[in-house]
Amino acid sequence: MTDLQTFDLPEIITGSQSDIHLAHKMIQAWRTDGIFQVATNAIQARKTQNAFEASRRFFRMPLDFKSQCVSNLTYSGYIASGEEITAGESDYSEIFTICKDVPPDDMRVQAQWPCHGSVPWPDENYHQSMKAFMDELGIIGEKLLKLIALGLEIDVDTLTKLTKNGWHHMRVLRFPALSEKSTRGIGAHTDYGLLVIAAQDDVGGLYVRPPVEGEKRNRNWLFNESSAGMYENDEPWTFVKPVPRVLTVFPGDILQFLTNNYLLSTPHKVRLNTRERFALAYFHEPNFEACVRSLFDLSSDDYIHYGMHFTNMFMRCYPYRITTRCILDEDRLSVLELLKNEALGRMSRPKDKTPVFSYL
């Protein structure tokens, strides 16, 4: 266990010398520890606690009620203990996933875009509590991306252009207490997205793996190179001590791809504790239609189409879920293939070799 660095975010990011100094400290913290913390103010802390309390109420509901909060169109909704698979093994967490809430009459839903649909909210109280929390984290995410850009010495708006109308989503997790039946929380993995911002309660159970010299991290954005299970039993792992009124922040796979492995996606896992534990993991993401290439490896033509990437990752984690079956049975991947090809058609390296992001 080590004390993580904690940073206070400015009200606005202007690119001042103090912003640049803070940005470099954040980048160094990631490259040393794989994670850092940001302090929250009183309003943010209250919204965080409201989100925890609303989630505790939901998970105390009968299983029959929770199991109705599922959609065949979107991966939003309830995920029962044992349904999520990491490295071929079932995890014991219960989850409520919140993706972008897209109404039925939206053009994208009508056109059968994969993963698009309404969130199956259990009630309006839960809806409002989680929306208020996620809106706050969206503001924090945009500030962090501007600081990260400054720390990487690129234009301050480079990454926030990518997240315009981003596919931001959140996983609300309940972990049972350790027992003979329940031993595994979530196995070792990296997160598939751009930026992870998480809150945990006072119980504790999160472990992260800091960057290790000479260690090569998998390219988890490729369907045949899953990072799930990597280093599960290999030291070092750092216990992330619960600290009141902070959020933990670490890079996802897309930041590793964009920075050509300068920032490594942080492996993490959860061990069950002697009491039940709750965590809120928010993912600040690119636009669903975004197609991106490396910021620094200008000779590479490799790319990530975010919508394809997101869909593949969720299909991998939930092979038997009704949403996955719908995508396959209705051939919704062909719609996604068209979206990807349209994005690639708009995307070409300019003569000055500057980074390219493409989306409508």
C-alpha cells in the first residue's frame, strides 16, 4: 500500500504555467504509480454520496425486480453476479451499467445502431441521482483531458475534440462480502476506454499494477489480444486505500494507443473484503463514431473505431446477454461496419502529419 498523489483541479484550464506544471506532475504520477487522485469539493462529494445511497437502495431490491432492468438494445441495466466474465472466469460483482440514454425515436435507434437504446432505469430517483453524478464527472473529465494534453505537450483541445458528445458511461458495482461461495471480485484487466474516474466507499478492495520497467502491455483494443488475467498473481500490486472525498483516475487502453505506449493502460483487480463494497467507475469516452490514430507514431496506419471497439469489448464480456444475441441475430455489426468505413473515408493523414480524429 502506498499513498497516492492527490491533485486539486483548477476552475478553468487556460494553458497557464501553473496548468502546465500540474499537467506534468499528473503525467509523471501515471508513469510512476499508474493512478492518481483528484480532490472533490463539497458539491461533488454530496453528489457522490447521493449516487452511492441510491445504488445501495437499488441493489437491496429483490432479484426479480432488478432482473427486469435489462434491455435487448443497450448494455445499460442490471448485470447479475456471475454474468460478467473476465479471463474466462465469472466475477461475483453485481453491476448496474449506465450508457448514453438514447430514446426509441432517435435516428440511431431506428437505424439499429448497436448498443443504442434507453437506459432501463429502476425509478426516477435513481435516474436523477446518477445523472447528477455523471454530469459532474463529465466536467472533471474534460478538465483532466485538457491537462493531459498539456502534459503531453500537444494542443490543449486535442483530446476534448475527440470526446465531443462522448459515449460516456458508468458501471455501478456491488461486491459481496468474502465467503466460501464468493471469493473473486473482478479479475485482473485493463479498461477499454480513454479515461477512468472512479469513486469507492470506505471498505476497500481495489488493487492496481503500476508500470513495470521492461514489461510489455497487451494491445487490448485488438480482439485477439485481451489483457484479462494478465499479471493476476504477479507482483507488484498496489492496494488503493479508500480516502474520503477523492476520485481515483487512471488511463485506459485508448490513451495507451494514442500515446504509443507512453501512458500505459493500468491493470487493476478487485478482491472481496469482509464487508460488502460499492464502487462507481465512470468512463470518459470518445464519440461513438470517432475513429482515431496514434498521436505520436505517425508512420502507423493503425486505428481504433470507438463504436466498434466498445461493442467488441462488451460482446466479449457478456457473450450470453440478450443484447449480444440481438446484435448477432439482427446482424447489427453490419451497421457498425458501415459506420466504421464512413469514418475511415473521412480520415486521411494530412501533409503535416498532425493527429487525425474523424467523426460526424
